[in-house]
Amino acid sequence: MEQILKIGSLAPTAKNLQPQQIYVLQSAEALNKTDEITPCRYNAPSVLLVCSDKNIAWSDDGYSSYETDACIVATHMILEATNLGVDSIWVRKFNAANVKKVFGLPENIQPVCLISLGYADESYQGNPLHTKRKPLEETVKFM
Ligand SMILES: Cc1cc2nc3c(=O)[nH]c(=O)nc-3n(C[C@H](O)[C@H](O)[C@H](O)COP(=O)(O)O)c2cc1C
């Protein structure tokens, strides 16, 4: 976990303001609360609640980088988890206002995603939804 969090901290963020706030949910109480806010914990023993501080994130001309920054941090952590052999899933099936209420987050702390971390059940066959990829011609245009 330390290594995963450390790699997250190396992520680029706008102006290097590092607005991310990460809550490591591991206690029985925190995991019960997680199950209140999403059906997608999948029995993971650890969940990262990745948030962003809207008061810290870079903003300009009506744009705030708070969500992008936190997503880059989350992506770094997922890649490091994979690197370490830890399975993970990015979860956005939650109501942000409800997350704030359940975890008592201040107004400026915006939940961006959850990352369920653990080891997939040995009987897990994989979900075809997770492996299908569009051909590059559909998603990339050379100009
Ligand atoms: C923004 C975002 C939201 C997602 N939300 C959920 C979710 O709420 N529940 C879930 O089971 N998977 C969720 N996923 C996981 C995707 O379904 C999964 O990443 C995709 O199917 C590709 O599979 P892979 O990550 O195993 O390669 C989400 C992924 C992203 C990027």
C-alpha cells in the first residue's frame, strides 16, 4: 500500500499543486461505509477513496484541473498495483454528495473515484466487458 501511494504522489498535476486527498479505507467501519455508497467494492479488503481539493487545484478561465489531477494520480496507483501483482478496479458508481455525507468530507473535498484493491478470486473467469478493446483505427486519427 505504501508503494502504491508513493507512486500516486509522483503523478503530474497542474502547476504541481497536488490537490489529491486519498482516504485509505481498510477498517471494518470504513468498508461498511463503502458498501453503503457503492455496490462495486467486490469484497476488496482495501479501497482508496480518491478525492481532490477544489480549493487547491489549479483553475483558470472557468476550468479547474481538480478532477483531471486526481484521475492521473489514480491511474498511477492502479498501474503500480498491477506492477505489484495487486488487482484493482476503478469505480465511479457512487453519488458524490452521498459519499461526502457518509464520510463527513468538507465541502471543498470532491470525491473523484474509488479504487478497490485486492486479489481476484481464483475462480474469476474474467469479464468480457473488461478485455474488449476497439481497434486503434476507431480511436486514433493521424493528421
Ligand atoms: C471512469 C471509470 C469508471 C468506472 N466505474 C466502474 C464501476 O463503477 N464499477 C465497475 O465495476 N467498474 C468500473 N470501471 C471499470 C471499467 O469497467 C473497466 O476499467 C473497463 O471495463 C476495462 O477493463 P479493465 O480495467 O479490466 O481493463 C470504471 C472505469 C473507469 C475508467
